[in-house]
Amino acid sequence: MVHAIEGKRILITGPAGQVALPITRDLAAANDVIGIARFRDPAARAGLEALGVACIPVDLAAGEFGDVPDDIDFVLNLAVVKSNRWEVDLRGNAEAAGLLMAHCRSATAFLHCSSTGVYAHAGSHQLTETDPLGDNHRVMLPTYSIAKIAAEAVVRTEARQLGLPTTIARLNVPYGDNGGWPLFQLEMLLAGLPVMVHPDRPNLFNPIHEIDIIASIPGLLAAASVPATIVNWGGDQQVDLEDWVAEMAALVGVEATFDVTEATIGGVTTDNTRRLELLGPTTVDWHDGIRSMVAAQHPELLG
């Protein structure tokens, strides 16, 4: 693989996470990568260290970065706290981001991973970066959207206050061989459970495969600015949730059933004009990406 970023010192928060791990693996092959997290899972830490990642235990919410170098080229803030406790999630997502930026104020660029879950529900409307924000995920994750919006506000403020070039990337449905929301739905299918869908159909999203997520990183860092650059981070293809669930069901030979309910997240689909200008098109067709994920997670089901 040709690495677009080489020879840099890169700090990554939450490096063992579903989105972060493939990015960390790729960057560690040609850069000096430092991972910070609590590292409660010794096996996950050992796996990162085997990649050459320097793992430093840190409680991000406490902001105690004394053991973390501050001579960093790039910071990738990919950690997320989803405890559904307001005090914990505001500290772990919003306050932690600001404290980290202050510690790494001399970095060339800071990438903050946000979510399209910050937008107010708008059905099939393709959301632009200036569309209204709202408590999108409250029915399933009561603190998530508000904590993400709060984190964006802190990051925007610190970018200006510190003069730290920053990109806030609002991630849509990330998935790949390392998992994601579609994998959770696959496990429901395999357990004979219906997949929940919002009644405001179709439930359209812009899933983005980990290959395209990795390929986005150099461009997202290059786009960093003061004030912060804000960009939707999803795939080019607009996909109905029911279509990718049906695709998975066909691959593994089970029947796809659905529970139509308002107790789930409705569609969140994006206008990708700005992302296309900054990063260019995505490359992984969602059919291929879903098949690859199923093969990686359940090879026994594909023969």
C-alpha cells in the first residue's frame, strides 16, 4: 500500500475503536503513531503495540496529558463516550476535546470526528453542513447527539482561540471488515430478530467503507483551517437501510424482517458537495463493502 502520510508523528485517541483501528493500522505502517485511551482491554493494547503504536494510558475526560508528547504533527480525535450519562458524556466528548487541543496546540492539524447524528431529523432531505442541528439520536442514545453538538462547539472555539487548524468531519454510517452498524443488524438477523426501521421511509443513509475512511484522512487533515472546516463524511451512494439489510440476509441465507417503529433512528442522508470538493469521490460500492464485511466477520456463512 502507498501511504499518503509518511514520517509524521500522529496522535490518535481511542485507537482500538471500530472506526479508529483500521486508520491506526494504516498510519502506523509509515508514521510514528501514539495512541491514547484507558486501554482496559490488554489484548487490544497488545494488538496495537504489535503494529508499532506507542500506547499511553490516559483518561481523556480528566485531561491529564502529562505523559503525552506535545510535539505532534497531526491529531486524530476518534474517541467517543456513549454512557448515556450526561455528566460523563459531556466531559468525555466535549470537555476532553478542548483539553486535548490545548495540549496539542502546536500541531499542524487537528481532525475531530463528529457525526451526522448532530442534524435534526429531515427525512430524505440531503443535509448540507449548514442545515439545522438537533437531538437526532435521542430515542436510542439519549446523550449522543447533544454531546456531539457540544463537542463541535468546543472544538470550534478552541480552533479559533489557539489558532489550531481544524477539521470537523461529520461521519455517516461507517462500516467495513472491522464492523459497524450493519454488523449489529446482521447479528440481529442471525438471531432471528427483526431489524428496526423508522416509519418515515425510505430510511436513507450514506454508508462509508473503512477503505474510503482511510483514504479520506490526508485530505481531511489538509483541509484543516481556522475557523474550523466542517464537512459531511459519508459515501457517495445513498442507500436505503432496508436494502443493505436485505442484501446481508440474502448473503447468509436468512429472511429479513423489519419492525417499523419510531423508537429508532430515522434516515440521515447528506449532500456531499463539499466533501467531493475536498476529498474527491469514494470508491467502494456498498454491495461489495457489505459482502466483504460479512466475509470478514462470518466467513463460515459464505461457504
